[in-house]
Amino acid sequence: MTQDRVFNFSAGPSVLPEEVLLKASNEMLSYGNSGMSVMEMSHRSKDFLSIIESAESHMRSLMKIPDNYKVLFLQGGASLQFSMIPMNLFIKHKKADFIDTGAWSTKAIKEAKIYGEANVLATSKEQVYSYIPKLDSSSFSNDVDYFHITVNNTIYGTRYTPENIPNTGSIPLVADMSSNILSEAYDINKFSLIYAGAQKNIGPAGLTVVIIKDDLIGKAMDSTPTILDYKTHVDNDSLYNTPPCYSIYICKLVLEWILGQGGVKGIEQINKYKSNLLYSYLDESNLFKGTVVKEDRSLMNIPFITGNDELDALFIKEATSKGFVNLKGHRSVGGMRASIYNAMPVDGVQKLIALMKEFEVNHK
Amino acid sequence: MTQDRVFNFSAGPSVLPEEVLLKASNEMLSYGNSGMSVMEMSHRSKDFLSIIESAESHMRSLMKIPDNYKVLFLQGGASLQFSMIPMNLFIKHKKADFIDTGAWSTKAIKEAKIYGEANVLATSKEQVYSYIPKLDSSSFSNDVDYFHITVNNTIYGTRYTPENIPNTGSIPLVADMSSNILSEAYDINKFSLIYAGAQKNIGPAGLTVVIIKDDLIGKAMDSTPTILDYKTHVDNDSLYNTPPCYSIYICKLVLEWILGQGGVKGIEQINKYKSNLLYSYLDESNLFKGTVVKEDRSLMNIPFITGNDELDALFIKEATSKGFVNLKGHRSVGGMRASIYNAMPVDGVQKLIALMKEFEVNHK
Ligand SMILES: Cc1ncc(COP(=O)(O)O)c(C=O)c1O
Ligand SMILES: Cc1ncc(COP(=O)(O)O)c(C=O)c1O
Ligand SMILES: [Mg+2]
Ligand SMILES: [Mg+2]
Ligand SMILES: [Mg+2]
Ligand SMILES: [Mg+2]
């Protein structure tokens, strides 16, 4: 890490690989032989087309995306997907099943209700979303257009493991992967639509990636604006209007960095190693403890508490002064949260644990 | 200009001030004392809040935006505004008047029709959009919710001058200023809503600026998704969801650069000087000529032709090889187009003219 950089545990936007930032900085005034910044490039130029095509092909190879899925680079954040999904997928029943694992699921539910019915099959709300509800597939509806889950809950630090993805049979499974896309291997064939705001594991805010199965495309409600119909973006290779070009370029660089880490399998090992270090310490510590049940723990977002609000505040203050920043938990949970996305170096986690140990010694 | 940079006449995304790119490059790994890139900052962090607040206050002072207007930083491009505007403004009549000055007006009309009636009051289509229709205000409808114009047509190179903005009385005037915002002084009080994709005069693609009068806020149709209701963004100071943070940061730098040029009045003088150089040459040249009637000429986008397709192609090829790039006209018009936005240096225009003169001598 360069001298003056901090360890940034922000939940999003969040840490990016330093190599990516260095490359972006070096190429800022002229990309390749283009004589201009990527920010200045026409989205129809050869140079930019090659950037967006590389981004897509890296995404396909990293996530093993089959040919019958499209990869789209959109704007509007994951939040716009909360609306685009029902607009495009409420094809027959105008109804969907949801599992509520926290604030993000709740928002997806709220927006779907504008266009039809949102059936909440299960929720972990009564336990402050500290676990993923166990599902009995016999409770799944038959008369729904899709089934929606939030694969990793950024705020509460829960996740559906790859083994634990609900089997919805012929009902399309729709998944918000904003905060754990590209962090470990999921079988794409289990999903019909995956979406993710870029600002955690993909790149800068302002880009949303959507991976959508062919058979869901072209069936949007009549009243859907052209720009909110997935088919528009499929037919135009994500260039219907000016895309967020620079964010797509940074995405390409991030994906190349992941390839250099051994792909998703490689980064998964590192992520498991990093999160394990922190969870093991939380389990053995007498001061700090995690808030999520073991089997549903996120690899990316790790909330923890001392059980004493003043001590929490003191820890956050001390950590901040030492260059470990954005450790404050979400306002709805309190305590601390360490978001350790792909780009957080192992070193950052090790040093955080050392700091926590020191704090524990001083405060017992 | 740094040695290896080209003169980039792209219509958008387009040239940015070199000083802005240099600053962005230098601050890429650590912004101020933050120890992180702006791309890595939480949108709720102090550092980022100060960036977005500066961007807004610069925009307000540069454009002299009165207090009863809100300034919003959104995603989705100007194209998403084509839908958000009717969703939010079709309050009573579900009908709007439009002046059709080309492809962008046409798209705005098409999307408005999804939600109500779009009445085309006048069009210059029969003359390939080479002029702005003269308007008789007695033809304006009384039973419309708004009146829409495209202030500067990027493709055809026409513009409503500040003196020529239609007086719509009590009917809200809505204006697409994507390609000439901040290029010369317009009286904001004449408008109720101004929108602009950032990728010409504001910053990178992926950011849309909306300036909206208070009395239009909070009246969206019931079926409007939360994220497409202007009120949502007003109530959350453009932080309802993660905004395109890095684009907002570049916007702030661009606005500071404009302030350094003497503000909008200063840049207007330079723009008039630059466009005058090129128009004067086009008028005196025996080979090249402009395509737009004199009184409606854009300061930003200058289409021109030789009248011979082969010569046009040859000129574009020679220019490109000499580092004058993106001079090809839009596919719907042919010929050439020089987009000379705020950030195009005077030098670039002078050298382009020198090149055209040389070409003229060699091809007469
Ligand atoms: C799981 C999840 N879904 C959705 C969102 C909303 O994303 P955006 O801010 O891009 O709309 C977030 C943002 O942090 C998130 O963590
Ligand atoms: C005048 C005008 N309006 C709208 C648009 C569409 O903007 P966006 O691509 O950001 O949707 C453009 C794009 O060039 C434009 O020039
Ligand atoms: Mg949540
Ligand atoms: Mg413990
Ligand atoms: Mg047009
Ligand atoms: Mg002439």
C-alpha cells in the first residue's frame, strides 16, 4: 500500500485494487494510442467498443456465464432494478415471491408492489435479520412470475452460500448480488436474472450490471419506457444511449485484476481466508463478537459489536485515527461493520485484527 | 496541449479540460487527506458530501439559479429524462406541446406518448432540421402540462439563442440543454425544468443534471417508481441511492475550471469567438459550407459539407491522420461536424481551419 493510503472498510462505494487506480491514473490523459482520456471517448468509437467488449467477455469467463444469458451495462444503480425487474418480468401473474433478508429486500418488495403483488414468503426481521430464513420449497408459490432473493445482505452481513440458493424449479430466480458478485463461485444456471450495483466488487458507482436469461427478454409491460425495457439494451449492446463509459473502463480493469488473482476461484480462496481470520478472532475474543449466525455469514460484510455502545464508539474513533476507516456499522444496526470486499488486501484484515486485539487488552 | 493528445471534435462524450484530467490523475490514489480515491469514498462521507455540495453551489452561481429551483445529480442520461418528465409533470392534462428540431426532440416526443399526449406544434423536419421553426405564441396550447424544446440540437447544429427562447407564459417550459448547458448565459427564470446529460459540457457520461422549479416537485403520477420521482431526489439531496460519485467529482472540477475562465459570461465570449472563426471561414470558403441557417447556428456543434461525399470522406481521413479526430457527421446527416464544446481550445479551432484551408487549396 502506498504510504498515505488508508484501509477503507466502507460498504460501498468501497476500496478498489491499487493497481487499477494506478493504471487509471497513468492512462488518464491518453488511453493507449488514442490521444484522449477514456472519459472523452465517443461511446461509438473503436477504442471504447473494445473496452466494453472486453468487460463483457471478462465477466462471462469469470462468472462462467452461458451463451443463453445477456450481460448488460446499465445506469441507475441496483435501486432502478427494483423497478425494472417487475416492469419486465410481470408477464403473466403480476406477482412475485420474496424472501426478506433486510433493507434491500424490503426496498425491492416495495417497488414491485407498484406493478403487482409481492408475496413475502419468509423474513428474518424479528431477529434483526441476523440469519437467512430456512426455506421449505413446498411453500413456494406456483402463480408467480419470479422469485427474488438478496444474495448478500450488505447491512446485516448475511449471505446465501452457493449451496443454499433456493431451487425454484421453473420459476425464474432473480438475485440481487450487489455486494458479493465475483466474490465466490455461484452456478449461474440456478438464476434467471442477476443484478449488481458496481460500487462494491466491480468498479465505481454509476454502473449496474445485469445478467439476464434470454427467455425473459422482450416481454415488458406495454407502458414500459423504452430505456427501462431490457430488450432495448440487449438490441443495442448496452449502447442505446450514452453508457457510463468511464465506469465500464474501470470495471474492465477490475475484472482483469481478478483474472490476475486466479479468477473467481482464486479470489474466493482469498476471501475465505480473510473472512475466516476475522470470524475466528470474533469467536475467540471476549470483547468483540459477530452478530450473524455462523452458517449464514457473509464473506464480504462482517458486522460485530462489543455489546457496549460507548466502547464501540471508542474503538471506531481509535481505528479511524490509525487509518482504519469506515468501520461504523449501518445506522440501523449500530456497532461496527468491516466490509472486506475483493480489493481489501489480506494485510488490511490482519492489521485490523491486531488493532482489535490491542484494544481488547486495553479494555478488559 | 500535451504532446500526444489529439484534438477531439466528438459530439459526446467529448473533450474535457486538460487541467481537469491532470488534477484527476494526480488525485486518483488519494483525494486531499482522505487516503483514498474519490471512486472509493462512501457517498455519505464528509469528503464526498463536500464535493457534491461544491458541485451544486458552483452550478448555482455559474448559471445564476434562483433559490426556488432545485439542482439534482441523477443517473440514466438525458434519455431517462424523456420518461421522468412526463411521469412527474403530466399532472393535469396529460398533454404537452413539443417543437421538433431533430432526433432528440423526436425521442422526447415518443416517450411522452407512453404517458399521455404529445402535440407537435412545429417541426423543421422537411428541411433536414436546418433551422429552428419560428413560433407564433398564439398557436401554443392552453391545455398542456408543459412545453418542451431541445435548446441545442447536437446532430443538426441548431440552437435557440437566449433571446429566442419561447415565452410560454404560465405553461412550464422544459428544456433539453444536454449539448449547450454552461456555454452561454440563458435566463433560468424562463424555464421550469432544464436537463442535461453531463457528457458534453459537464463531465463524464453517467451523470445527468436536472434543474427543476419547486412548484413542479411532488406531483408525480401514482404509478411512478420511487427512484423516478423527482421528489425522492429532492428530499435526499441526490443521495437516495448511490449517486455516480466520480462523475460528480469531475463535474465539480469542470465547474471550477469554468469559474477560472470568467464563468459562463467568460466562456460565452470564448465560444462566440471560436464558433465565429469557423463560421466565417465556412461562409467565405468556396469548398466548405455550413448546413444551418445563420440565425439558428449552434455555438457548440458545427456541421459542414463540401457537397461531394468522396471529398468529405477524404477530408475526414486526412484530418484524422493529423490528429483532428471525430469530425465525421452524424450518420443521419453525413458530411462533417466539429463539436467545439467549452473545453475545445481556441487553438484546436484555429488549427482545424488551417487544415481546411490547406485542403481547399489542394482540392480546387
Ligand atoms: C444488496 C444491495 N442492493 C441494492 C443496493 C442499492 O444500490 P444502489 O445504491 O446502486 O441503487 C445496495 C447498496 O448498497 C446493496 O448493498
Ligand atoms: C440534445 C441531446 N439530448 C439527449 C441526448 C441523450 O443523452 P444520453 O445519451 O445521456 O441519454 C443527447 C446525446 O447526445 C443529446 O445530444
Ligand atoms: Mg438489507
Ligand atoms: Mg467473541
Ligand atoms: Mg436531434
Ligand atoms: Mg462556404
